[in-house]
Amino acid sequence: DILSNGAKDQLYLSLRFSFINMLFKNKEVPIFLDDAFVQYDDDRRKKALELLFNEEFAQVLLFTCQEIEQKILDDNLYEYNCVILNQK
């Protein structure tokens, strides 16, 4: 109860990475994240995206309803593909 929701989500992401590292000898697996960073502050979100790119998974599928992730990726010159399913 003493942690913020963003901190809890960060611990959950760390736990997911730990399971992947224990179960697979290499990172030749895709990782699916659905609004995993919605409760993160901007600094935490940026660090999480950096971690995803540094982990070198076979593929990262990131579903989000926000635009901040795309801005962070663009600002840091990460190479990615973006598919917009519904744009207002």
C-alpha cells in the first residue's frame, strides 16, 4: 500500500523480465505489452523504453492509447514501426 501505482507497475515489469530471463536462454522471444506504462511518470517511461531496446528481444509489441511513447522513441532516434489502429 505504500507504493504508487507506477512503482507497482515497474515492479511487475521487472518480474516479467526476470521470468523471461529464467525461462529462455536467449531473447529470441517476442514480448507483448498492453498499456504497461500508463501509470509511469515521463522519466520512468523513458527508462522503461530504453530497457526494452537494450534487452534486444526478438520483437516488442507495445500497445498504447498514449502518444508519449512515440515521442520518446522519436526523440531518442530509436528505429521502430508504428501502426495506428484508430486515430481521432
